[in-house]
Amino acid sequence: MKPIPHPLWRLWQPRSQLFWLVLLVNALSAVLVAYLRVAQPDGAVRWAVSLLALTDTLLGWWLLRRLWLDGATPIAGPNT
């Protein structure tokens, strides 16, 4: 198995609450999109869930950016 490239280690921070929040938000986005694909709701429900999924995705990107910037400080990687 290939080791994870060094820049990606900035995202792997299991001790950070922000890391787990990013995972939770991305999982929620996946669940919302799966609901839209499987249930295929009509009308206002489709719009509401779609808007919620889009907002959740944008929140996930914003949190991921914060995690990336917060992880800019050197951390111990697999080779240290």
C-alpha cells in the first residue's frame, strides 16, 4: 500500500473536533443525495432537501478549508 502524500497529512487530524465535524457533514450530504435519488420526492420537498444538501456541501467545503489551514503547522507524519 502506498503511503499518503505528505500534504494530505494536514487533513488527517483525528484528535481535532473539526476533523470529525467534516466527516459528519460529508456523510450527511451523502445521505441527503441518496434520499433524493431513491425516494424521488416531488415539489417542495425536493426543493427543500436539494437546498439543504447544497448548503450542507458548501458547509463541508468551508470546514475542510479551515481544517486544511489549521493543519498547516507541522505534525508528525508516518515517517517521523
